[in-house]
Amino acid sequence: MLNKPLDIIKLVVKKGDYSFLALTLSMFLLPLSINLSTFTLIASIVLKIIQSIYHKELKYGSKALKHSVIIGFVFLVYIIINSIIQTNLRHTFVFFEKQFSHFTLLFIIPFIMGNKKENKLPFYALLIGSLVAIIEVFALSVINKIPFDKYAFLRFLDIHHTYLSIYLLTLVNLMLIKLLSKNKLKINTKLFILIIISLLFWFVFSLDSKASMVIFALLFVVQALPKVNKKNIKFHIPFLIGIIIVFVVFNTKASVNYEKALDFRLQIWEESFKIFENNPFFGNLKSSEKDLLNYNHYLSGKYYFLDSDLNSHNQYLSFLMKYGLVGVSIFFLFMINMFKKVNVKSQKSKIREFLGWTVIIVLVFYIENLLDRHHGIVYFSFMYNYYLVAVENEEI
């Protein structure tokens, strides 16, 4: 069985797929350095192009990745054509780098990914990089004698706590499935997994992210509830009670900040929906999202928002107001593509893992424009295609 990281690396090197190794390094660096992660990702893309020219063919790690590339490409082409129609070619060209270029990763990343076994390498690299980020910031906080909180991560690694949280919640999702699997685990292994989950729970608690706490609790419900029976109910109830108690404590602690955050989001969402209503089918690409919102804030008399430079803080509304129902429908093809790949060979554990990841994405999309930042678009594109290949469970 090819499961050990060293075995995978040896296989990839033997194949001469150095672009995949660069992708792995980029995923490891994603939580640690956005500049180095971007540089290695570009290197991965360049190497993949060179390899394709050398071999005179486009190689994909899985059949599923081909369809993902097509959907991502069609989505970007729709945005460009829509922008040209609404404005002009020059405006679209000027706006491309800041407004549209990051969506190229939706079809570039699946192009440089490997097969089911190989993709485990960058997947674990991301999780390890996230844990290294915590250790690094903790050490720097102690050395510099500052609080170890979400602001420390912004200071030392320039990463918003929401993005780090979703990386860690991905690990929590994986650990819960391992813990609740039918395979009998040794007591020491179970204890180790429980310790990891507890430490991650404490860390998410310390970041004061209510959304992350909700996702944590939902992951436990989604993964544990189907496994509850008369034999193990005594094992699950204490954890559920513990999560509820901690969540109540956290809610009391963060209620003031949460109410402020929710209030400003509701006001932004109101203006975002108004923009969507003006052109529901094709959206509005005549200006950037922030300029559109600032103009509507001005019309609504919300002058205190004019200097805030805020986006919609909701991926659903962001897509609706910019790309309309047509654009959202094209993007939804990613989800349809995933469900079409489920077959009799699909591992149930991978399907459960994907469902847990979907919980994370659905809720984070509700509070953040996840796909507007490098930390978000790279994570989403890789993780979606990781599960796509794992669920399809077929190789070319």
C-alpha cells in the first residue's frame, strides 16, 4: 500500500512530477507565508507547463480533475465576457488582475494535482503547516511578551484567524472520522486523537471566532450522530454536554463583539442584496465590489461605511451581486460534479469527510468572501479537488 509520505515522494520523484512537489511545498507554506506560498505555487504552474510541453500531452491525475478544469475555465470565461459586455475590453483588462485573476486557480490547481494517493501529500502538508504556524506564533508571542491571540497571527504571519481556523477545522473533521471509524483503534491512539481534538478546540476557543465554534460543534454532530447506538451512547453524551457547556461560556464571553460584527454585516448584506436585485441574472461588474457597496452606502445615508473599504462579507451575496444567478449556477456545477462522481467504489469515510468539509465551507461562505483571498481560493480549490478525486476513486 502506498500510504506513507516518503513512499509517495519517491513515486512522484520517479515520475519526474516536480510541479506536484512544488504544489506540496506551497500548501505547507500557505498558513506560514503568503509570499512564499504564492511563489512556490507559480513555480508549480510553470513546471507543469514545461512538463506538458516536454511530454507533448496534458496529463491529469484523475478523470474527475478534467471536468473540474472545464467548469473552472467556463466560470472564468463567463466572468470575462460578462464584464466586456457590461463595460468594455479595456476596463476588463485593467480589472482582471485585481478582480478576476484569482479565479484562474479554480482550473489551474486541479491541472497540477495528482491521483488519489499522491494528493495525500499536499493535504497533510497543509495540516502540518497549520500546526507549525501555531507553534511559531506561540513561540514568537512568548519571546516578544505579547498575548497569544488572533492579532498575533496577523502580526507575525499576516493571516486572518478565520482562514487558519478553517485549516484546523479540516484536521478536526479528519480526526473525528478516525476516532469514530469502525476500525478498532488502540487505547493510546484514541487518547492521542482526543488530545489533539481537545487542543484544537481550546485553540479555536481562544481565537474568539463564534463561527468556528459553531462549525466545531456541527462537525461533532454530523460525524458522531450517525454513529450513536446503545453500545456507545455513554461515550458520546459526555462530549456533547461538554461542547454545549463550553459553547455557552464562549457565547457569554463573545456576545458583545459578535453582536457588533453581526450588526455591521447585516447592514452590508442589505446593500449587497439591493445591488443583486438591480440585475439579478448577470450581476454588476461595472465597478469593484467595494466601490459598488460604498456607492450604495452613500445613497442609503450610511456615511460611516464609506472609509471602511469592506466587501460584502458573504460569498453567496458577493457572487450574486457581481455575477448574478447565471454565474452562481455555473459555479454550482462544481457541487453537481462532485455528486456525480459518487459511485459504488467510493469510500464511505471519504464521503463523510467531504460532508464535514462541506459544513465548514457552507458556513464560512456565509460570513466571509473566502474566495477573494489567496488563503481562501487556494484552500478551496485544492480541498474541493482533493475530495473530488478521493470520492471518484478512479485513476486514469
